[in-house]
Amino acid sequence: MSPSDYPQGAGGILVVTGPAGAGKSVTADLIAASIPHKTSRLSTDDIRDFVRSGYADPSEGWTADVIEQVQLARSIARDAATRYAELGYLAVVDDIVSPSEPHLGPDHWIVAGVRTQFLVLFPSWEQVVERNRARMGFRLLAKPHLRAVYDMMRSWQLHDHGQTLIDNSAMGIEETARAAVDRLGLVG
């Protein structure tokens, strides 16, 4: 992708994904704030947080309730991102997307007539464990669940799905965002 693929006013969707603790949310925030285009910023986790009673905790496994809430949040985020893209915004969304999991697959984000790009942040397992320690509340995952999510996300490393993959193990958030902007051709 070259800078001309996202000229000023051209809309699209950029999905930032990776395992828990990869830095998706903060990287997506910095990308959306740093590029010289109209941008919006959406988070499927934040949309899931709209649930006030009956929140299904994914750390307890992929129950029917968790899958329902994740799919609902992803649909709301996709619909909003599509509307933004149609108005010329680059919608930067963080979401957990795994080609190996049907309920989390990348096809969900493919919308006819809308440019969609995937940025996969994939730090080492050791970095994911370290970053998870800084999380609080239900965002802090038990190590077995963290490992399950990490392993699920490996399908991005094993197969080319047209994604941009960045190993951000040794990068800070600002360096990761700069590398993403450069590699995705979002400057120009």
C-alpha cells in the first residue's frame, strides 16, 4: 500500500489486531491522532463495555454469551466504521481478529466498496505476559487464558492474509505507531 492509496478524504477501515497485551488500543489511538487525514477511532472492547448487566467475561471461556456479545460489538464497530469510511474518514478500529476462529475472522471486516487493511501487532510471549501485568480489572487476563488468546492469534504469523505484521516486542507504543503509519503508507 502506498501513500496515494489513502489520499486526503479517501475513506477506509484499518483494523488493528493482535493478542491481548499487544498494544492494540494505544497504538490505534496514536495512529488515528497522527495521520494527516480525517480519522475516527473505535474499539470493540469499549463497545462491549456498554453492557451494564449480564456482561459475559471472556476469561471464563468462549461461552455462547461471550460470543454473542463479541459479535454484537464487532457488528456495531463495523457498521460505524463503514459509515465513517463512506464519509471519507479512515476508521481505525482495534479488535481481536483471528483467521483460525470463525466467530473472530477477518471476513467480518470486509465490506463491499470499502478499503479494509489489517495491522497485526505480534510481540513475543514474554512481552505479552509483561504487558498483561499492567492491566487492571477484567482486562487483566489469567495466564492460561492469555496463552490461549496468544496461540489463537498465531494464524496471522503462519499464513499471509494480506496483513501488515509488526513484531513490536522491542518497541514502545510511539515507535510501534510510527512503524505502522510508515509501513501502511498512511503518511503523505
